[in-house]
Amino acid sequence: MDRKLSATFSYKILDCSPDGWARVEFIHDTLGRLTHPRVFIPLNHSAEEQRGAIVMQFPAKSFHLRYLEMLAQEQGPLAPSSMEGSFTYRIDRPMEDPIGLPMETPKV
């Protein structure tokens, strides 16, 4: 890819029933638009909580598949960088991360 892929997505509520189920279109400037047919929006909550509910139901896997398809078209088929590798794992301490990275994920 020649340019950096934007991390910004937007959404548009296409229609919403009185019980909170909506059809929502998620939009990305490069990856296009995807319509999610059943997104629940808690209508009796604040605008920020409603926005959070929509974002939590974002179809990330579908957009990721589109991204991989776009990469494959530009660069050819994707493949692992190496077919073999090694790592250390303390069998007596299973809660330690096998590759030494923090186990906590950053909050968004």
C-alpha cells in the first residue's frame, strides 16, 4: 500500500425500530461501506452510550477481510514470513506470556 490506511470509520443509521434494533451502515474512505442488518441501540440511554453500543457492534472482521483482499490485489497473495520459528514457554508458569509481550490490552 502506498498510503497509510485511515483508522477513522463513521456510521449512518439507515432505519431503527421503536425497540432499538437498527440497520446501520459503517463507512470507511478506502474500504467502502458495509451494512450491518441488526444493531441494537439502547434508546433509553445517553447519546454517548448509544454511540458506544453501535461502535461495540462494528463489523471489524468483515472490514479486515476487505483489507486483506485489497492487500492481495496490490501485492499478490499473502503468506507467512517464515514457515518455522521458535519461542520459549515456561510450562511451570502458564500465565506468563510466551513471547514476552504485556498481557494487558490497551483500552480504546
